[in-house]
Amino acid sequence: MDHAKSAQTKALVLETALAMFRSKGFAKTTMRAIATEAGVSLGSAYYYFASKDELVLELYRESVAEQRVRATTALVGTTGLSDRLKAAVHSGLDALGPYHHFGGAFIASALPPQSAVNPFGEASRQARGDAVAIFEEVIDGTKVPAFLRPQLPELLWLAYMGVVLFWVYDRSGDQRRTRMLIDGAAPLIAKLVSISRLPVVRPLVEEALALKARVQA
Amino acid sequence: MDHAKSAQTKALVLETALAMFRSKGFAKTTMRAIATEAGVSLGSAYYYFASKDELVLELYRESVAEQRVRATTALVGTTGLSDRLKAAVHSGLDALGPYHHFGGAFIASALPPQSAVNPFGEASRQARGDAVAIFEEVIDGTKVPAFLRPQLPELLWLAYMGVVLFWVYDRSGDQRRTRMLIDGAAPLIAKLVSISRLPVVRPLVEEALALKARVQA
DNA sequence: GATATTATTTGAACACGTTCAAAAAGCGTG
DNA sequence: CACGCTTTTTGAACGTGTTCAAATAATATC
């Protein structure tokens, strides 16, 4: 069932795959090449990973874990919503960094609703929860209006997904423009949160939250 | 070069493909099946369309044209930003309606940056311009603060892309939830536009516009 | 230790999107 | 009509992700 040898082989295939993804890109890394490089047969690779996409799901999981580690460190001693947001989001992109050049392929296999890798879907529930938890950590210890607090982490995660999408398209060196976007958007979001209790703004925000709840699931 | 016969064959292949996409879905419609159904050889289909994705690009173009027709009609006699927004966006989804069940595949081939079908890319510049123009038509004759007006159509188009993404994931009957989202979000956006001149909000909006400009291209 | 059961491995085979060299058809020019 | 040139058509071939029945190895049961 769950022998040590088996787990070891699975890990070997996965690590070989991720290494090849990084060095050759996603499209150019064939399942046959992964199998050969890992010293197993093609069928064996498929015994452990039902599809090439499933390898991407592992990549997603690993990157979230990596983001979490980086974010936790970066958040220590960082105060204020704006800076804490920056820390979390920059951490995410740092973790994804090595995979930028096949971001397109990543999106192609990740976004289709029926895909196992779809970040909104069932299979990635855990990873998504972990990612949202990072934003819970971000707002912990910051001043956020109570009516906004429960929904905020998920909204921030959603915005983060948007940033990742932007990042995938970003062809500037070192994805400089995405970094600019983050540094510009973080204070804006912090400001928006802070004015959200004002009488002119609050009804709008509350209506938006209600809409989100109404439309969900 | 551009013989009538040739154009006719091309149109035949395209229409056969779109019809099969609608009836069987994208993934299950193979290039071989399209060719057979259209009565041409596989190589001929590829002579006219360099890839399966290119057929999707045509679909995108057609759907934008269709949206434009529907929106223009729906906008006649419709006043107020909120209602005009609803008209335009509902028109878009009406046009896309028959293709909902392969929205996932659509996204998979549309979003990768290197894809010919990518709505942000070069190949779809024209179709994108047409789509943005619809939102120009939407705000024509509505009250929009001058500092916001030039950028607004593109922002609305971007939001519309978000709605389409939501729609692709929407598994409720007749995509009811997406319709709710539109009807809920349109008045919110209209409200946001109207309060954007207020002293507390305006600096935030201006800063966001500046960020958009800074980060673009 | 022998045998049955389960887990793992294998590589051939399938269908697909795509490419390509060669054939066929269409066209203009003398 | 005959000749060259371009446009169009063809189907075999390639490499891909994926499936699967059969073979092998590992483990459990007696």
C-alpha cells in the first residue's frame, strides 16, 4: 500500500519533473523524458501521477508552502497593512520565480474548471486554504473594520490571483512591472480598507460583500 | 491569391468547426473530424487555419461582433451607467452562451501569453479594440468625471474579462449566478464612479489610474 | 516455505495536434 | 493550346499525453 520504496520512487519522479520544468520549461519537458531521467518506465511515471497536470498541482502545492515559509519570515516585525501585504505578495512571486517562463503553460493547465490543478477547484482546496491563511496572518494585528475582517483574507487572495495572472504576462526584466504593481497597489488597498468605515464608502463596501456572499457557491 | 473558391472553403471549414464545437464541445471535436465533416482533407484544414487555437480566435472575433450587435440594440433608450453596463455585459454573455460548456478549454487556449488567441495579445488587438469600443458606447451620454473618462472603457473591459472568467466557472443552471453578479455589480460600479469625485475617494482613484498607467506597456 | 494476493513496472498501442514533401488544380502569358 | 508559376489539396509521418493488459516484484496468509 504505502511502502517506503514506493514513496521514494514517487518523490524521485516528482523532483526530476520539477527540475526539468525549471531548466527546460513545461512544454518541452515530456513525460517520456521525465521517466527516462528518473530511471523508470513511462508507465511507472503514470502509475504515480495520473497526468502531467498532476505534476503541476504538486508544483502549486510546493510553491504555496514555499510562499508560506518566506512570508512568515518577512512578516516578522513588519507592521501596517500595506507593508504586510507587500511582504506576503512578494513572497509568493519569489516562490514562483523559477517557474516564470512556463507560466503560460501553467495557466493553461491550471485554469480550466475541470482541471485537477484549478486553484478554485476541489483538488486544490488544501493549498488554497493555506494560501488564504497567509492573508489571515497578514491582517492579524492590523486595524481592519470588523465588518470587513472575515471576508478580507479571501478577497486579498483573489486579488493576489490577479497579480499572479499579471505576473504571468509580465515580460519586463525580472518582472519589474509586477513588482511595481504590488508596491503601488498595496498602499491603495490599505487606504481603501481604512476609509471603508466612512459613511460614503461603507454602504458600497457592505453591498459588495453582500453580493459576494450571494453569488458564491 | 484570394480566389472566391478559397474563401468559401475557408468559411466552410470554420463554420463546420464552430458548429461541432457547439454540439460536441471543444476537446471532443478533433481536427480530423472537422476536416471529414467539411469534406476536405486534414492537411487542407491546416492550410487555412494554422492551429486549432486559430479557430478559437475566429470564435472570439465572432462573439465580439455578435456582442456588439446585441449591445447596440440593447443600449438604445437605455439610460444611466448601471443599466447601460448591464446591457453591454449581458449582451456579451448572450453571445458566448452556446459555447459555455467548453469555456474551460477556451480559457486554456486563450490565456497562455504565447497563444495566438490570448485576448491581451497582438493577434486579438482588433477584437479587443472592438470590445473596448462597446464600453465607450456604454459611457457615452452618461455622467462620468472627466479625469476618469479616458481610462474607464478599458477598465470596464478588464472587469468584463473577470466576469467572463467567473462565467466559465459558473456551474449553476443557465449561469444564473453570473447574471446575479452582473446585476449586483453594475449599480456598485455606477455608484463608485459617481462618488469618485468626492474628496475622500478621488485621490485614491487618481492614484489607481496613475498606477495603471505606470505599470502598463 | 509455499501459495495467494496485492503493488508495482513495463512498453506497446491509441488518438490527438501538427508538419511536410509531393501531387493536383488553377491561373496568366506566349 | 502549351508552358511555367502559384495556390490548394492530400495523406503519410512525427512526437505527444495517455491507457492498458500483461509481467514482475513484494507482501500477506497459511
